[in-house]
Amino acid sequence: MPIVNRWPAGSFCWFELTTTDLPAAVRFYTGLMGWAEHSSEMAPGQVYVVFRINGRDVAAAHGMFPGQAEGGARPNWMTYFSVDNVDEAAKRITELGGAIDFGPVDAHDLGRMAFARDPLGAPFALWQPRKHHGAQLTGERGTVAWTELATPDPTRAREFYSKLFGWGMHGGPSAAAEYTYLNNAGSDFGGMLKMGPEWEGVPSHWMNYLQVDDCYAIANRAKELGGSICVPPHPIPNVGLFSVLTDPQGAAFSIIAFAPKTEPAAA
């Protein structure tokens, strides 16, 4: 059980759902992933639900704030990246052609945060930890195993994120026509996928992959619980099976079941 006490700066660190029906979303994800829930008040009349595995935080959810839905906001999962200084990172985002939608602002004594968009419009969040460092578990069923940017202009996106976070980037084996692997603190943690004509109408976005044991079973279970299967279980050569799903309120996420590792044959 890989336990995380602190994420290096530039790492994916938190996975948070904003939804139009919090009780229904909690029922869906606890039923699908086996997550336990822990609720607290984030503001008067606003409940914040932390999802846990074996008592350790892995993700969270909250309802939309007044006016968000009327303003066109849709249920979504937000990807957070850890930074040492959120104010400096927010300033750097605007210098590099991105935008800050909210913040920086303190999240009580847990940390300091900001919501941003890259130059191609993909939303993401910054997190400067104080008492809470983000997800406390990785490499287990129900935890985020991979995060991936879909963008129409990988060249521009590579320039932006490498200058913002200092990520290393490299090519590698993939079924995608153009795929970039993202590396931070010596490890690959995600990728960047070029959006082709078949993505018409889909905005640039970050997608997170939850690790599961059986991709087919979880996809079918999501449908039974009122969700939808957007991309049926599909193989990734030498990696495993993935599927893209939406919850009953319309928030998209992916699941991935890794292929068993094979030991090299004895000489």
C-alpha cells in the first residue's frame, strides 16, 4: 500500500468533484469504487465529502456553489497540482499565456489554492499544502493511477507546462498518433494526447484514470448505478484496458485495469 505523506512540487496531488447533486454522486462513487465517505462543512450550507480507502484520503466532492450552474458550469472532476508557492505559480500562469479563474485563496488552514486554465483552455488547480497535502494513497484500487491532458496543440501545451512545473517530457510506445509522457521528480505520472477531428466540440481538458481490477465489471457497474459508458473497455498495448465513463450527473472520468506484469523468462 504506497502511502503518500507529501507530493513533490509539480505532482498531481488531488482529485475533486463538483456536482449538481452531491448525495446522488456520493451514492454512485461509494457504490462503484468502494470508497468510504467523510463529510464536513466547508462553508455555511456547503458540505465537503472526502472519499477514503482504509482511512486514507483519495478524492473529494462538493456541490456547486450558488450561481455556478446558472452560469453554465457542468459537473466535473478537477485535477490539482502541488506547488510550493501558489501566488508565484498563479503569476507565472498569466505570464505564460494562461488565466486564473479564482484565487489564490486560503482553504481554511488546509492549504492555499487557485483555479486556472492553460493557454488552450484546459482547467486545472494549484494546491499549496499546509495541513492537507492531498491524496494519501496511490497504486491501489480506487486511487488515481494516471492523469492525461487532451489538447489541440501539444506543442503549445508542452511549452506552457514545462515552464510552469518543470516537467520532463518524452515520447514512448502508445496507440495514439501523438502522445507525450509527462515526468516529475523522476517518475512518469501522466500524458498528453493530441485532439484530432474526432474530438470536435470537446474542449481541452485533463482526464484522470482510477485504478480498477476489472475494467469490464466496473464499467458495467457504473451503468447499473445510473452512469454512462462513453468509451467501452479498450486495450492499450502493453498497458491494460481502459474505459471512459460519466456519472449520473454527467462528470467524466476514466478507469484503467493494468495488465499483469510478466516476469522475464529464465536464461
